[in-house]
Amino acid sequence: MSKVCIIHGPNLNLLGSREPLVYGKITLEELNKQLISYGQKLGLEVETFQSNHEGALVEKIQQAASYDYLVINAAAYTHTSIAIRDALLAIKIPAVEVHISNIYQREDFRQQSLLANVVQGQIIGLGVLGYRLALDAAAYFLQGGKSID
Ligand code: DQA
């Protein structure tokens, strides 16, 4: 079974209580549960990881050899972290960048992603649905580009 790691960056552990108008009401625990079960339906083994620490995120990305696909919401590090960008460049597996909010409709400092041109694609502004769409993409590409029923 193909393995996908979903990586959540800083403050996403506060999902559900953090700015619910922007990020929604679902907790990270519940979201991860739903994503693992959605992944199973798509034939994917989904692992999730969250850290508030840049170095821990870099180390997780470096372990990507044990996965077939990465889904990453680097949260605020998206806009600042050359280290996370370099880690994504160093690994050989594809990654998709997810943001719950539409970063292009927000403050200027959020409108640049240092990861955008080192990931396969971005899914932005669709709320937590973006993570499911990222798993759809993973299944699509890992299963030979076949369409999903
Ligand atoms: C975010 C957007 C970032 O700008 C912000 O720092 C986050 C969450 C999102 O999912 O919309 O923490 O990545």
C-alpha cells in the first residue's frame, strides 16, 4: 500500500479553537482521524505529523524516503523557512502544499510561499477539504494517473 505523510506545521495543533472563522471548527485530532480513514478508502496508508518546531519539520521531511508522497501545510513557516524549502528540494518524492485559508487574500506577508515552486502543486483556500483533495491527488499520481471513481 502506498504511504503518505501529512505534515502539519506550527499552531495547527490548535485547530478548532484557533481563529475558527479562518481555520474552521474541526480539531486536528478529528481531522487526522478523518484523513486516515479517507486515505484507507483510496488505498493509501496515511500517517500524520505535527510540530511547532522548524527543525522537527525538517527532520520529518528528511525521513520522506519511507513515504511515497507528502502533504504539507507548513503554516507560518511557509512564508519564512528556507530550511523547509531545502528539505523538500533534497527529497526525491513529490509533495503537495495545502493551506486551509486563501493565503493570497490575506496579509501581504502571507502572499509569498517559499515552498510553492518546489512542490508538485498547491491546494489553497478550500478549508480542510484541501487535505482530502491532496490525498485524491496522491492516489491519482501513485496509482498511475488513473482517475478516481
Ligand atoms: C495556513 C496559512 C498561514 O499563513 C498561517 O500562518 C497558518 C495556516 C493555512 O492553512 O491557511 O498557520 O498555512
